[in-house]
Amino acid sequence: MSTGSLRRRVALVALPLLIIALAGSAAVVTLRYRHGLEQDLRDRLLAGAKAINGASADQTKLVMSALALQGIDTQLSADPNPVATLLKPHGPTPEVSMTGQLLVVRLPLDRPPAPGATVATLSASRASVNSAVRRLVVIQIAVALAAVAIAALLLLRGLRSALRPLQHVGAVAARIAGGAHDERLRPDRPETELGRMASAFDHMVDELEESIGRARRSESAMRRFLADASHELRTPIAALQASAETLLREQPDRPERDELEARVAGDAARLGRLVGDLLDLARLEANEQLARERVDVGSVAVRAVAEAAGHLPGTAVDVDSDDGAIVLGDADALSRALRNLVDNAIAAAGRSGRVWVRVERDGANVLASVEDDGPGVPAADRERIFEGFVRLEPVRGPGAGLGLAIARRVAREHGGDLTYAGGGRGGRFVLRLPGAAALLAGP
Ligand SMILES: Nc1ncnc2c1ncn2[C@@H]1O[C@H](COP(=O)(O)OP(=O)(O)OP(=O)(O)O)[C@@H](O)[C@H]1O
Ligand SMILES: [Mg+2]
């Protein structure tokens, strides 16, 4: 950005323009003034010649001396070409000519005042015109210099006050940078050029504040997540280590050995599952591309229910699906999300409880709802449970609290969402996904 002095730049443009305008108007005035003076001199010569024409000898002398007082020299002489004068249809006409500095009017006389005086020649010097014009030019130069000086002064003062808002912008920016984050320009007239600039500045600072806030929040969420993850990883690792050390150190006999080996296998499986979940979440957070294939959500739900029910038998699970509930997406990721919802619902409902899984088409969307007749989720926890490692009391089963976080990310990566809907018989989660037809039709 070029940041030369604005005052200098404006002055450098405005003052030459003023000088050009003054010089132009001075030239026009001078030319008109000179023309007027010359016209005036010529009129006086012509008037003198006309006064002589037809006058008597005495009157002619009087006129000549009056003209002499005005600086007009008069000479009477014989006409070298009397025939040409006589032939003129409208009588004698004056001839005006310029010889050097002299303006000359020559008029053949109708009635000569003296013998041999048939032509009057009146002449006057143009020196007076020139000196009057010179005086005018000097005055004009003096006035122009004064005008330029006053204009420069006013311009600099005007620019100083016009640029004051920019100085204010600089000062406010410096205060914001110094920590006064609430400072804003708040223009009183946002429709003017400076007002628009000030509004844009305020908007920019608001946006920066907002994104700094978001970055801070996500950084502290990430720190929390890392602390929780390390804690969750440390527990099975410590258990694994303890069991392995006991096995090595004490070399116990069966059945204690079997029990310890089973514990090692269980802890290793738990650890593997946790690391797998963390990896899945990290990949989703890193916006790693999911597959984009046609997925029948109904079939995925039926499979998820079959797997979950086989894993945790006892709970009655109803599945019901509309035909053609097709989305474009990643079958594995969607199956994982639904499986977690069904696992959670079965865990919440318990062995004697019931779970209802319903997949339906809703306009351009596909909705998969998983409902159970368990205790449901208290209102205060309905958002919190979607954060990583959040598990509510009483803690059921061996999970780490990552299932809902992963499922929501999967939903959002597909352009949909996962929310707790409540209002049902117990817990109720709804997975909303944009249908394939809507996606293929495009925006
Ligand atoms: N249907 C439900 N009814 C009541 N509470 C639920 C229900 N589903 C989830 N929750 C609560 O939300 C918590 C978080 O669920 P989430 O699926 O994220 O983790 P998890 O099931 O505990 O472990 P993971 O899924 O990682 O194996 C659960 O521990 C449970 O307290
Ligand atoms: Mg779960």
C-alpha cells in the first residue's frame, strides 16, 4: 500500500489546478481589456476625424487643439488620389491603419477647411494601451499570488480537519491492538464514504474478535479432549501393565493365571477400541474424505440392530424402514453411527426394556430415529453428551464416551446432524441426513 502524505498529494493536485484556472481567466481578462482600450482609442480617432470633417477653419483649429490635449496628433494634407475618393458611392470613409506603435485614421474631407487640406490624418500612440495592460497584468499577478497563498492555507487547514477521522481510525486501531478490545469507531453517519469505511472497520474487528474467540474455545476444547484422552488411555494401560507384571513376577498357577490372562486380553481389547475411536474422531475432525456411495439407510439400520442384538441379547428391538431411504455417503461410517445409537438405547433400556428404530423419508431428508423406554437424558445433559468422554451416571457398559461425538461428526460430514429429540418414551435420538435425490439434483 502506498502511504505518501495525503495532504501533500491533494495540495499538489489542487494548487496547480487553481494556478491554471487563474492564469486562464487572467489571460482572457487581459485580452479583452487590451481590445477594449484599442477600440476606445480608435473610436476617439474616428470621432475626431468626423468632428473635423465639415468644420470651418476656426472650428478645425479648436478641434485639433482639443485632440492634441488627448494625445492625438492631427495633420491636414492634400489627397494624393482625389478621383478614388469622389467615386465612393457613400462619400468619404475613414481608413484605419497601424504603423508601428501608432494607430492612424485617415479621412478625406467633404469640405476642406483650407486650400490643399483635403485629407485629415489623425494618429495616436498605443503606448498608453500597452502601459495600462502592463499595470493590469501586475495587479493580476499580485492578486493571483495572494489567492494562491490563501487557497493553500485554506486547503491545508481543510485537509487537516478532513483527515482527522483517519487519525481517529489509527488511534482506535492502536488502542484495540493495545488490549482495548471493546473499542469501535461507531460512525454517526454510516452512509458517507468515511462512515462506510468505519463500519467496515468495526465489522472486521468484530469478525476478528469472533474468530479469535472461536479459536480460543476450540483450543481449550482440544486441551480438555487431550487431557481426557490421556486419562482414558492411561487407565487400561496401567491395568494391562499391572496384570502383565503380576504374571511375569509371580508366575501364578491356574485358575489365577487364566483370570489374569483374560484381564490382559480384556484391557488390550478396550485399549484397541479406544485408540480406534480416537483415530476415527481425529480423521473426521481432519475432514478426511468419506466415501460417497449410495447407501440404503434402512438396510444399514437392520444390520446394526442385528449386530447389536446379537451382542447384547435380551432387549426387544423393533426396526421399521421406508423403502428408498437412500443417501450418498460412507456406509461404514453411517453403520457405525447407527450401531452406537442402538447400543446406547439397548444399554439404557436394559434387558427387559424396548427399543424402536425407525428409518423414514421426510421430504428431501432421510431420518433415522432410535428410541428406547429407558430413563432418557436429563435436559441439562442433552448437548453435553455429544462431547467426547462424557458419560452420565449410572455408567453402563465398557464405553469411553466417544460414540455420540463420532456419530454426530459422521452426520455433519454427510451434511446432516444428530440431535437428542426427547419427548418420547425415554431416550430418543434422531439422525437426519440429506437424501440422495436432493444431493443428486444439486442446489
Ligand atoms: N439412549 C440413551 N439413554 C440415556 N442416556 C444415554 C443414551 N444414549 C447415550 N446416553 C448417555 O450418553 C453418554 C455418551 O454416549 P456415547 O455413545 O457417546 O458414549 P458411551 O456409549 O458411553 O461409550 P462409547 O459409545 O464410546 O462406547 C452415555 O454414556 C450415556 O450416559
Ligand atoms: Mg455409545
